[in-house]
Amino acid sequence: MKQLKLTGFVIFFFFLTESLTLPTKPQDVDDVSVTKKFIEENVGYITIIAFAQYIQEASFEEVEMLAKAMTEYRDKCLADRTLPECSKLANDVLLENICAMEGLPQKHNFLHCCRKIDVERKLCFLHNKKADVGFLPPLPTLDPEEKCQTFKNNRESFLNNYIYEISRRNPFVFAPTLLTVAARFEEMTKTCCEEQEKAYCFRTKAEHFIQYLKALSSYQKNVCGALMKFGPQILQSINTAVLSQKFPKIEFKELTSLLKDVSSKYDGCCEGDVVECIHGRSKIMSHICSKQDSISSKIKGCCEKKIPERGECIIYSNKDDRPNDLSLRETKFTESNNVCEERNADRGNFKTEFLYEYARRHTELSIPELLRIAETYEDLLGECCNTENPPDCYRDAENRFNETTEKSLKIVQQECEHFQNLGKDDLKYYYLIKLTKIAPQLSTEELTFLGKEMVIALTTCCTLSEEFACVDNLMDLVLGQLCGINENRNINPAVDHCCKTNFAFRRSCFEGLKADKAYVPLPTSQGLFTFHTDLCQAHNEELQRKKDRFLVNLVKWKPELREDKLQSLLTDFTKVVATCCKAEGPAACFSEEGPKLAAKSQAA
């Protein structure tokens, strides 16, 4: 990837926006032509990402065909920019080309989108994306030697194929993130193909950028889901909380200016407009580094670096120090006599300012908790501003905030107690059972993934001093993945209510959910107890995945069973596998033991 050298930059733990790491000088960072040039030079890669995300079923050959068409379009417009077709938006041209590919709309069932125009067509393609990619074949794996030979023989096709495979499996991940992962994949391939122990090298190095992709994917889906379901105001609140915590000395006026850039870029990124997304990311980086003195004392050294090093530097920069003159309380919002008048004059700006002031004073709180407090304050003023003496009413605000935080803290403490008492495996089974009972409509793959993510969150956070913020942030991201991005994702009424009614309080909403009583379980076990000898060849990790799938499918078949009974049947399954894999004839053993376990489960 000659021109494809990208890196990431992050604001706090969950505010993730990548920048183009182009070979340019610091003073050139706000030069729009740099970004434009990058897009022109990488139109093939960008086309592959957009097409593979929009039409996940499309073959690699079909994707390459469109990439070639878009490259020809670029060359034509570079030669003569006055041509009528060269004035169109890049995403419109891309969708037009997708729709113009003979037989493709009918083959992959998106003809209805091609009959729409402009925004309606773009949104149709967006809603056509599928977060659950279980319908795709397993990600192709090559022997390390074969991989290195393929890379050596045809580097461009090798990288194109990787971008295609990773993009269609991550349809909602922003294009710059995927380009970053692809660039790291290329660097890894170059390095590992020089090593003696190629397999070990690939295995260890891949873990880093896979985690990078997972972290950004989780955050982006969460934020875009919030934007799609609740509109731009919730996005404004999230960004306000994150920026104010990271940069506590930033002036409110400067924050609101930065928020305009940050919030607007999500429109393109969340809607899948890859070109607009790249433009938006570049603009934010320019803004931050051009105003660094008034934003943070921690990023000065980062912004003096050239762009390739600058992004990573900002990622790992610490939160700025809280200004010495910043008191722990801003009395303007709880003790002033004019609160209701100021609120009524401009409610949106008033809420943003409150969140800004509270977040920069409370860097120990999670982003979801800050949003809950802002909403608690808004509800309180809704009550107080209709009383005869509002100041007497809202002076109790701090107590309300503390009550809200205590409730959230109690949930986190209970979760960490589960972690301490159950251990990693039993904790996972606990969440697999819980999730499957409340959302049995989800696929087995998705449920096992979500259960694993919850365990990772608690394992990561429950031993840290900042346990509360860490757990609350990460668990909220898992719920964001459960709720999904598209408006047309419906699970069941109870889950939909938690996902769509109140973004800030969905954690507590999910805590109160019980098993879906309206769910009609599978009429039969559908091969659940038909075991094969491949169980004996499965390594530890693969065997664990099979156990997880068995448990989830067991709950889908028998949702009325108590947790202890389900755990007992899982233990029986493990014993059957251990016994039969030691037997002289594993297949015969499985044929005998499978029906016994099925009968026991049926009678439970």
C-alpha cells in the first residue's frame, strides 16, 4: 500500500477518530488539497471498502470490477474536471456505478434501493447492511508460507482481497479504521514473511490490530446507533462529555466550535459515505492541532511531530490536568436564581454547557454516567421551573446526581462481584444464559460474541482503581452492539424498549429485563445432541466455542430451565465429549451418549 499509510487518534478511551498519516509538514495539516490528493490516489481501496460494506454478498471479482470502473472515472475527471459527471458527489457516483452493474441489483437483492434517488437511496443502502455476518463463509485462512508467496507474487491483489474480506464482515466500521487495519496488516505481512517462525509472528502481531479494530468497531457502532435512533442531540451530548473530560481547560466557546466539526463528520461516517468520512476526520485533526494551546497542554509535543507519528502520540497522551481554579462544583447551575430563565432562553446550549462543566470536573465518571446526570438535571429543572420557588427546588440537584451515580455504581459492583465469585468460564456461561433468555431471537453466533465481550469488559476492568468508569463504559458498548445501528433491527418488544427509549439509562433498563415470555422455543432440539468426532480434534479454544454454542442453543430450545439446570447439562455435555474422545470408537460412543443427554434434557 504505497500511499496507504494511516494511523489513529483517540480522545479519551472511547472517542475515536483517525487521521490520514500523509507525508507532509506540520504546517500543511489544514491543507484540504492533501486530503483530496490522498483520496484520489487511493480511490481503488476506498471503492472496495464502500462496495463490500454496502453489498456484503458481492464477490471479490465484482468488487474489483467496480474498483476498476471508479479508477477510470477518477482518471477521466483528473484529465477534465469540467465534465458534467465530475461535479457529482463521490458517494453518488459510487452508488450509480453499483446500480449500473448488469444483473447485480437483481442478483444481490438491492434493486429497490437503485429505484430511489439522493438521500433516500443512500439510506436504503445503509439499511441494507447486515451486522450479523453469519451468512458469509468463514474468513479464508492461508498457510503462512502460502500467504507470503501470494503477497510476493501479487501484492496489490492480495491487499485488495484482505480489504474486501475485512470490510464486508465489518459493514459499519468507518473507512479510515479499515484502512488503518489494512496498512498494519501489510506491515505485519512484510515483517513476518522475513521471519523463520512465520506462524508465530502472524499470530502474535495480528492480535494487536484485531483488538484495535474491535475497539473502534464497538465504539463506532454504539455512537452511530445512538445517532440513528435518537438523532444528533445525543451525539452532541456524547461528544461534549468525552471532549470535556479529556480537555478540562478548554473554553466553552472553543468546545462548541470543535463540536461542530466532530458532530458533523459522523453524518458521513455513519451513513457509509467513505469519502465524506475521510474529509471529516482530516478536518478535526486540523482543528485540534491548530488550537492546541487553548485545548490541552498534553498534545503540544504531539502536534509538533509529523503526521505519521502525531496521531499515535495523541492516542496515548494523558487527560489534561484539571485547572487549579476549577472548583468541584459549578454553583451557576444549582444556586443561581436565574437558572430557569437561562434554560428557557436556549435549552440545547444550556444542556451542553452543564454537561461540559460537570464532565471536566468529574473525570472519574463514565461517559454514560455523565449523560445520566445531565438527563437527571434536565428532568429536575422540568419539575422545578414549574414551581413557585424554583431555586429552593433545584438546590437539591447534587443529591439527585449522587443518587443516580449510586444506582449505577451498585450495578457495577454486582457485576464485579460476579466476576470475583464465578471465575472467567462460569461468568461467561452466566451471561450467555442471561442474554439468550432476554434476546433469544439473536443468532447463536451473535449471542456467544456478546457474552464473550461482557466477560472481557469485567476481566479488563474489575481489578482497576477506576473500576466504575471502565466497567460502565465497556458494558455500555456491548449493549450498543446488541441494540445495533439500523432502525429496522427489531429483537423483541422488551429489548427494543431498552434500546430505543432512553440512551442514557439503557444499562439500568437491561438490568431489569427478564426472560422473553412471548418467545416460542424451537419445537425440537434440531440436531443439538448429534455429536461428531470433530469434537475430539477441536483444540481448547475451538472446543470452548462449541461448548458456548451448545449452551446458547440449549437455552433457545429450553428457555424455561433454571440457570443451575442449564449449567448441569453443560457439564454433562463436557463429560460426554471427554469420555467419548477417549473411547476406542468415538463415533459409536457419541451415537449412544447423545440420545441419553437429549432424553435427560427433555425431562429436565
